[in-house]
Amino acid sequence: MSQLTKKIEEAKVVVTKQYGKIGPEKVTEETIEVQGFVVEPAKIQVEYGLTLSLGNYEMVRLGVSVTLPCYREEIDTAYDYARKWATDRIEKEVAAVRSNK
């Protein structure tokens, strides 16, 4: 095992996030283990936006953006991941808007 591989494996951090509605509703907590960066990461950003016509002169503007830190050697892979995530997310948002007409 190389020194770099060992440092990368040791760079994992435990992150806890909480989310829920404001008020007496239960707050959900999730703990995940993430890999820290050994060097300054590169950043990939993908942003999509579109305007949908709802009819009767009503419009809605949707936007989705994701910024993903990555190692420079992983830029192409990170971009493909971010693009797929943003595309999937904007499609879900469009479906949600159209189903709530």
C-alpha cells in the first residue's frame, strides 16, 4: 500500500446531516462517511434551467445546479456524474410541476 493510498483511506470523515420541516414534526438525521481531500479539489459545476408554459399565460422557471468537488484526475468522471444527476433532477422537477397543475 502506497503512502498516498494510506493517507486517502485515513482521510474519511463522518458527517451528520439533519433535515425536516420546521415545527413539531420529527427531524430526520442521517450519518454518512465521506472521503476527505488530500489536496485542494477541483470543482465541476453543471447547471440546467428551463421555462415551462402552464397554459393561460402562466409560466414557471425551473433551475437545477450541482457543484461537485473532485480530484483533477477524476474531472471527466465527476462531470458525467454531475450531468446525469442534474438531468435526472430537472426531469423530476418538470414532472412534479406538470402533475400539480
